[in-house]
Amino acid sequence: MNAIKLEMNNKQTNDIVCKSFCLKNIWILFIIILPLSGIIIGFIFRNDCPLEKYIPLWEIINGFITIIFLLLIFITKQFFHEIQYRNWSIFIIDQLKILLIFFLFLWFICGNIWVYKYYRIVKYDKQILLSNKKTIENFYCNKIVYLYAFCYLSRKMVVTYVTGNKNKLVEVQAILADALPNLRSQDLDLPEYQGEPEQITKGKAILAAQRINGPILVEDTSLHFNALHGLPGPYIKWFLDKLGHDGLNKLLAAYDDKTAYAQCVFAFCAGPSHQPITFTGRCPGRIVSARGPNTFGWDPIFQPDNEQGQAGEKTFAEMDKTIKNQISHRISLRRSKPNQSSIIPGSLFCSGTLINNKYALTAAHCFNKLRNNVDINDSNIGFICLLQNNMSTYTYESMNGIAIGWELLQQDALLSYTLQQVQLPVISYTNEYCRNIVYDNIIQFCADFIQGGKDTC
């Protein structure tokens, strides 16, 4: 009887060991697939990255070393789990694993340098042509190679969103969940800088990256009154604290223009030694008497415009959070300028608006001449049908327009390498100031602050 029980116990033990061994092998096989894919992709497209030729090489070597490292782990656990360090075999394997970890760490840094070096200009659209009839893809790097390396390096990146405001955290997580699934938050006591919103956000980002010692995301939210040339701007926190909602409304009592815009500037910094990158989102609207629950700063007095540029019906405070997240200044930074494109490679002189994945609309003066002579009936020449635009009939008065481009930030300065935008109110053609400038109100209109402060050409 005891012999039968012992035999059954041995059989059950063998079954458990067998299942454990099988599951372990399946898991090892699964985690080897990723580096093995890198070897295959890097080898197939080894000559398809002219601008950054080391990316395929990185994928191949990273794949081989990672597989060797994983196999050493498997061998150690499978065959040496009962052998102590006095055995020279396992000692050598452990030392080899340490060397491979060190190499993979250095190789990881090299991969980041090669992959992220040009990532801000990578736009994979085969219809966007560069010089000599080259596309972005065959000019820079094969799309499959680049995206594999990019995703491989980014898959474990945890970005810290620096904020102590739980309401902000919930809102940002809801908006950026698909882009930054590993977003976490941490409250840091950062100094309150003075200056323009972008300068303030960059200063905070640099300091936060030093304290976190890793990739961070910081935000500066501001409220700008057009009649006051953008004030209170980034100082809205102190204005609200001293004046309250009623006091902010009284600031505009002497002005007919109650328009304003909520602005959010995000800055991402990859680490202490990196320069921050900024993203700006704006939501146009107007200042009204406080309505709705007073749970989030100046939300009760800001009433965003609707899609037609006219006054909306509810303030931010009165809106459901899901509706607010669809139109707010935070969500607008994700889609604020997705259709803007530089026309001439290496130059910021001209920009265009992407109509679809094949065509961009720009000004004729951006080109000296076409490469081949064509006539108006040629298939390369097309007409854009616009809505009737007679300013005497469709005045667009009191609506806000947004001009976007790489322009001068001050007189006699160099062109900005950061895409800029400015919000300007449309002025009626009946205005004397506008009539003296516009000579054809069918194709031209005025959008400007007569008192100055903001402008575009």
C-alpha cells in the first residue's frame, strides 16, 4: 500500500515538474521572440537607413546579445540550480551575465542616441517629397526598422507628471492615456518663475528632470485676456487669489472686448542632460460672470467658444468632464497643429496646410518655378473650391482667428525653429482702420489688435 502511494506521489511530482518545465520553456521562447525579430528586421533592412545607418546594426547586435543573455539565465536556472558558487562553471556564467548587462546598458544608450536624434522630424508619409524625389522614408530610415527600434526603446519608459493637483492628474491621464500609458505623478516644490509661459515651463522642466533624474512632464496653465494684451497670463493664480472671480471680471469692465483664451504649455524633458521640448494648446473663449461649481480655479468664469467660433453656452465649470476634455486647452495641444507642414526641406520660409495625405495648400510665391512647364489644364494643377468669402456679407466679426507658422518673434530676428501660433480677433471691414489697409474685401480681411501687442504677416 505504501509502495503504491509512493509511486503515485512520484508520478504527480513528475507531472508537476514536467508542466513547470514546459511553461518555463514557453516563457523563454516568448521573450526571445522580440530580440529575434530585431535581428531579422535589422538584417533584411540593413542598407535602408541612409541618414542613420547604425539603427539596423543596433537592432542586430542588441538582438544577439539579448538572446545570449536570456539563454545564460535559462541554463543557470535549468542546470545549475543546486550548484553553489564554489563551482567554477556557474561563477563564470554569472560573471559573463554581468558583462552582458553592462554592455546592453551602454548599447541601450547608443540606441537612444541614434533613434531619438531625428525623431522630431520623422513623418512617414510617402507622398511628402524631399529633394531629388526622395521620400522621408528612404531619405531617413525604413519605417519598419525605425518603428521597431523606437517602440523597443520606449516600451518601458515611465514618465513622471509633476503636479500635486489631483484634478489636473485625472484630466491629463484621461487625455494622454493612449500616448503615455505609464504616466505617473509626483509632487515637487518647484520655484515660481516669471516670464513668458514657454520660458516658465522650460525652466520648471529642467529643474524637475534634475530632481527626478528621469523623463518628466510639466505643465503651465494660464488665462489670457485679449483686451489686456494677454494678462493675467501665467500669473492668473495670484490674480485669482487676490481678486477672486468678480475682481477678474471687473478688470474688463472698461473694455468691450471680453474675449480670452486658456493656454496650456507642456514641457517634456527626457532627463537631466536633455533640453526640454514644449507643446502649446489653446482654447479660445470669453470671460463671463462666474457660473458652475467652484472646484477648479478660474473654470467658472471661462466660457469656451463653440466650433463655429461663437460664444458657447457653458463655462468650463458647468461642463461634464468628458465634454471639457474634448475641447479644453489640454486636449488642443494634441491636435493644435497636426495639419501644418514646412514646404521647403531645411527651410522655414514657407509653410502649408495638409489637405490630405497627398496634397498641401500653400502660397504660389513659395516657389520660383515648376520643374517642368505645364499649362492650366495639366493634371498637376488643381483648383481649391472655397466657401463664398465676401466680408461685406460674411463679416466674421467678433470671431477669433488663429495664424500658424514659423515666423519672427521680434523685428530683425531670425525665424523661429518652433512652430508658433497667435490668436487674433477679426475686425469688421467697416472699421476705418481696416478699410485703409484692405484694398479688396473679397479676398482679404483684417484680424489684429488695433492697440498692438500681437501681429502676424
